[in-house]
Amino acid sequence: MRVLVVGQGAREHALCWKLHQSPLIKELYAAPGNAGIAAVADCVPIGVADIVELADFAEKLKIDLTVVGPELPLTLGIVDEFQKRGLTIFGPTRLAAELEGSKVFSKEFMRKYNIPTAEATVCSSVVEARSALKKLPAVIKVDGLAAGKGVVVVNTRQEAEDYLRMVFEEKRFGNAANRILVEELLLGEEVSFMAITDGKRVVPLAPAKDYKKVGDGETGANTGGMGAHSPAVILNGETAGEIMRSIVMPTVLGMEAEGRPYTGCLYVGLMLTANGPRVLEYNCRFGDPETQVQMLRLEDDLADLLLKASRGNLADTKLNWKKEAAACVVIAVEGYPDDFLKGQEVAIDPIADDSVVLFYAGIVKSGTKLLNIAGRVISVCARAATLSEALAKVYEAAPKIRFQGARYRRDIGYRALGQRRASE
């Protein structure tokens, strides 16, 4: 079969890396891809937002399955365009992708279907937001897509005023922030729970823990993700079962009832509170960097899994996972997620350990040089018998990625390991 992956980040590199191992696939393409993806797939210069051109390409080459990585083409309706042409594609339709595309829609959906989440107020102005900010600290979320930067915890009135000015007066997020949510701050541990669904049946992926803050100790601004590991460590089997029963299945069944049947990967960002798991957000695609560690552990054929989900025949599919841990540390540019340099030459020193895998993100090839074009540059990943061993491998390899302004968190996984030891 011929497969097309839409995207250009480390998540898409991980998907291509795993798909490349499938005996079902004879030809693998990526649009637009990156310098790392080019080693396992043919890259075509079509942007992720060019959904008509992507559909034309898939139609011309008779692509058997298209897998969508990032959220933007999903919210633009790439699945609708492909389905209109009779092309098989993995991902939710534009209406279903509103679960991620609109924080207000998802919050109202959760209220309607009694899915546990934080209390929140929808606000359309500074005045309404000030009125809703009765208790601090609180969380402010812009309604639309903001590349992982539209959520902030405000601890003081001044912080709240500064953020509201940025949203409503400076229009930093444009139309994505015409409405905002003022939400109660949930306390606990965050975890990412993802599942593959064909619209009726659901197959959970191995849980992973993502680290979103830019700085050590979960400090600084929110990012797209600075590291991850699987297993999540902090999530036991009983709680995972509760998440499936009280959150994931009601979400899939609720979307079907709304006339927005959901197929693809459903990502649920959760807070494990003292009162049980609560939904922080939905994403309508694979996580990044969670996908990187999940692909290292998945034993099954990814192409077969995604094709079944896209065709509505998951049936009683069950996934098998390596009895090992996988860890990931993201090498980013100093200044990310705000202003940062681009165009730096990236040097990668030899890494002797075959269990270490590099997934490229913002890296393109220019002649013989590798150049950075994004805030997150490369995901350094490794698999080992234990999480502590996997992390040790990752941190030994991380300094071998060299470019001007390179930085990474040095505490990924350590708190989770400490908690596990404390409970043993």
C-alpha cells in the first residue's frame, strides 16, 4: 500500500519511522516532511494547510491511507476533503475536530455529557473576564488554536490584567481569542491519555506523561512539550480503566450523538486530582512528544491499526507494548516558546548506542548542512528495561546535538521516579 503522512515535526518523524517498519507499506510519503523523515519516506513540498493540493496529490498517486499529524489541517477540514473524493484518511472531520479547535465547544460538550472537568466561565470581554476571576490562582484559556501557548495560570490580579490586555487589546492570538475561558485551577499530576477510535470502538494507547513547561521544575511558559516518557508511572491500571469508562467512551459516544462522529486519535490531557481524573483539554491528533515514546514501545503494525480505524473496523483490536520504558527529551532553542533564533547549523555527534533514536523536528537540509527552522529542534529518545535507564541514555546523548542556543530540560521523569520510589 501507499501511505502519506501530513506534517513536518518530530511527531511525524516518529510516525514515519514506525510506518516504515510495516510490511504492508510499499511506498511512504510525507508532506512536507523534514530532513530526518527524508531517510524513511519521500518528502513532497506541500504545506500542511494546503488541503486541496494534498488531496490532489493523494488522488493522483492513488494513496491508500493518509495519516494527519498536526491539528491545523484537521480543523481546516482535510478529512472532509479527502472523504469527499473517496480517499481513506486517518483523523476526525472538521466538525469533530472542534473538540480541539474550540475550548468553549469542548467545555460545553463535557458539561452536557457529564465528563469530569474543571468549572469554567466563558468570557467575551475584559469586563466579563474580570468578573469571572473571583478566585486566584486561576487558569485562562483562549478559545481557538494557539500552538500550545494559549493557556496561562494567573496567580495575581496584575498577571491576569497583563494577560487579558494581551488577549483583548493587543490581539496577540487574533480571532482565536475572541472568547476565553476563565477556569478553576486543578491540582494534581498531569498525564496524557490517547486512544485510537473508529467512531464506535476504542483502543487505548500506552499512557504517557508530557512535560509542558519550558523550565526545570515545571517553571516558565507553556510549550508544545519539552519531554515525555511511557509508561506514565503515575497512572495505575485502575485509574486508566476509570478514564476509559468515565471520559474516553462518553466522549466518543457523545460525539456520535452530536452528529459529529469522531474517528482518529483522541488525545485527552488529564489532571489526576484527589477527586479523580479531570479533563484539562482535548487534542484531536497524536501528542508531541508523547508519540515519540509510544512508537518506540508499540509492537504492532501501525499501518494496519490506522487503516482499520479509518475504515471503521477496529473490532476487538488489542495492542501489544514492549515491556520496557521509553523516554524523550526535546532539544529546543533558547527563547522558545517566545522569540528565538532560526537558521542555526545543527551538528550531531556520533551516538554509539543503537537504542537511542533521534526524531527531527525543525530541521531542514541545505546542501550538506542541517539547519534549524523552529523552536523545538530534535527529540532525543531511548528505550530501556527501566525508565531510569532510558532517561540516562537520553541525557547521555542530548549534548551530542549541537547548535547555537541549544537548551533542554534536565529533570524529565525525575519527579515521577521519585514518586514511584516513595510509594514502594
